[in-house]
Amino acid sequence: MIFIEDKQMVIPGDVLADNEYHSGRGTFKEDDKICSSLVGLVAIRDKKISVIPLQSKYIPKRGDVVIGEITDIRFSMWNLDINSPYSGILPASDVFGKEKRDLNKTFSVGDVLFLRVVDVDEVKKVKLGLKGRGLGKFRNGILIYITPTKVPRLIGKKGSMINMIKDETKCEVVVGQNGVVWVKGDPAMERVAEKVINMIEEQAHTSGLTDRVRNMLFELLGKEKPEEKPEEESDKEPEEKTEKESDEESEAEKEVAEEKEEEEENGEDLIQ
Amino acid sequence: MITIIINKDFKPKSKPSKRADGRAFDELRPFKIEAGVLERADGSAYLELGGNKVMVAVYGPRELHIRRLMQPDRAVLRCRYNMAPFSVDDRKRPGPDRRSVEISKITSEAIMPAVFLEKFPRSTIDVFIEILEAEGGTRCAGITAASVALADAGVPMRDLVVACAAGKTDGEVILDLSEAEDKDGEADVPVAIMPRTGEITLLQSDGNLTTEEFEKALNLSIDGCMELSKAQKEAIVKRYGD
């Protein structure tokens, strides 16, 4: 027995189905019933029911790429705020190797870094690393905070959404899995990108978003609106968020990895 | 964003009532709940129940810096119930007092069973309940609004806790006491429940009631909770349109 439809909005305590289904993320089992624990949209895949939250906090996961800000410098490590209930640490040994050097000279409080989550242990101590293509420090640019669950939506299918923003605003855009977005470009263009990204966050749970984003971009840039092109994506859009969620997440990761290549020079000069 | 409802809009039932505001014995005051009213909080809610106006902000799960409070296996839920100095007729001295410390404690204990605290070890969830205007039954209004704000913040929960009071005035058991009814009345029974399972998470009783009266009051407040629960759900759905 199932009591809800795919993509329906649910709230905590809603009964979703009985025990012939499996309970996925955002749900819990109680007395042979599967209930939602979050405000979100239902995703049914085969016999597994999950709820994709509309609002959430980033919980660090090994292998994620995140954007963090340095909050403290300790004897042999930096503390970073990664927009999560848990702060991250970046050990000096990860940056310098065995060499002993002054931590203050490399990164100071307030610096924004692009990092990889190397390890999360059982007490949620988050170890970060800078080893990898393009990881390193950002110079200039602005930071935009979005809900982490909306990251796949911002990136879009195979990076369609993020590439559109990049192409139209001529900004460099890097998205961390923790919902922090770094944008660098012409100050006016940065503001346009910020507006668009905030709009995507607000409307992430609606369909036909790609078209609206395109229209908004053109409007903000003062360009002519393009012909209403038949957008093959627009119909499928809600699926992107729910059914294809996991594929998309991996795609999102790939995309983020690609981004890094652009940042490579940043990554290089900090290891010097 | 916030529109104020006026009690004058309230139409008394055809059935004559002994209550000062013309309500039936099992009738709630007019109420309204809104979710997501604060920009900077992770989750927020605004609730009006008769003359009560309550604003709740939720922050978290976030990092807990006070190590002695930290729980290695779960998050801590910290609630702060605060009455604004202008919330009552005689100015209330600002700051925590015996009453607000008690209400903060019972609020956090009423909500705790519903929250999956074990999903966020070593962190904290902070709930701030501000009473902007008080007219009896603020603790229940606070709990009801707090669970809407928690859901809005995306905190995983088993159910939305909802609270409502019943009591006795002029020898009659009635639902949702107003300030005057509470002051002149004989008893007040605030109840918080998880509506899906019917579990009671808060039960207080102030005053004297016979067993039958107490049972009647309990059932009455559970009915009131169910009615408020619907409004809670609507508030969250409305927050995201459609």
C-alpha cells in the first residue's frame, strides 16, 4: 500500500507507505509504516521511498569537494568553516608535507579555500585536504550560500544550468557540495550571477526552471529574449531532482571536478 | 508579510455560551500560523492564537562550542522562551525569570521526543521562542510554533508536536483558556502531543480537578491539538507555494 504519489510534497510525520516498500533517505519506519521525517518531495524508485529535503544542512561525506573559510589557525592545522554543523580541519602536513613552515604565511583567517573531504570519523571530525587538481585558495570573487540539497539543481543535467550562467555572465563559477558557490568576474556580472543563483535556490522544487533562468539572465543582461526554443529538458525537469537524483549527484561531482581545472593556477601557486 | 487578525472578526456560535468571548466550551480562539517569516534564521514561524502573538526562530543543527553541554551521540536541543517587556499589560521585567526558565525546559522536553537528535551528534539545535503579545496559553502556542519552525529549518522529525490547553472556570471544563479564564479559573491543563501516534509529550496540571474533569480536560485538549495540527501542516505547505 502506498499513500502518496511521486514528487508529492510531504511534511514530517506524513505516512508514506506500508512495509512492502523500503525506507530510503528522509524517511523512517514505525510500526510497519514508512513515514517522512522531512519537509520535501517524495522520490519513489522501484520499491524504495525517499524524501528529498527542501531545506537541509550539509553533513560532510568523504570524497566531497567543498568550499571553506578559515576561521582559526592552530599549532599544526587550520580550522575551517564549511557551512555545516561540523567544522573542518586542514592539517599543515597536508599542505607542507614533512617540512616545517609558518602556517600564518600560507593561509590566514578569512581565506576561502577549495578542498576535498579526506575523512570523516565517527565523532564527526572532518579532515580536509588540498591534494587534487585545482584545489586551493580563491582570490577575490564573492561567495553565495545555497541549501546543499539544491546543488545538483544548480548544476543541472550535465552542467547545463551552471554552464549557461558561466557563458552568459562570463564569470568563473565554482560550486562546492556544501552549498557554497564562489563567483568571480566583472563586479556587475557577479551580482547578476548572485541574483540568478538565489532565484534557482528559491525555485528549485518547481519545473521548467531552465527556461526561467534563461529568461531572467537575458533580462538582467538587457539582451533580447531568445525565441521560445522547444526545450527538451524543461518537461523532464522535476525528474532531475527526484528520480535521477543520485546520477545527478555524481554528475554534479564530476562537474565540480571539471571546474577545478580552471582553477588550476590557483592550486599550483599555493603549493610552491 | 505578517497580517494581524483582529478578534472582532470572530463570530460567536449560535449556541449561547457562558464564556466571556462567546466561544463554545470546545472552541479554540481564532488562530493563524505562518512558516518562514525570518530571513536570517534557518527556520522560523509566526503564530497567533487569540491575543497571543508568538515568533519562533530555529538555528541549526550547528556547531556547539560549549564542550560540557556536548553529547557524543546526539544533538542537544536548546530552547529559550522569552516574553517581550511589552507583551503584557504591566511591563514585564526583561530577562529570564522562574517562569520562563520552567517553560524553556518543558518546551525542549516536549519537542525532544519528536526530533531525530541522534542524526547530528556533537551539535546543537537552538530554538528561540519570543512572545510578542501574551493572552493566556503562551507555552502551548510556543510549542506549536516551535515545531513548525523546526520543520521549516529542515530538521528531521518523527512528527510535528502540537500543544493546547484545557481547564476549568466557573465549574465548567473548557478548551483553550484565555488570560481572564486562566486567572479566575480553577484549573489549567496544558497538553502537547504527537498527533500521528497520539503520544503525549507534555502534560501539566495546575489547580484542582476531579478525575472525571481531568479526563474531560485531557480529551478536550487533544481534540484542540488535532485542530491546530491541521493548521501547522497547512502553514508548511503554504511556505513553498502550491
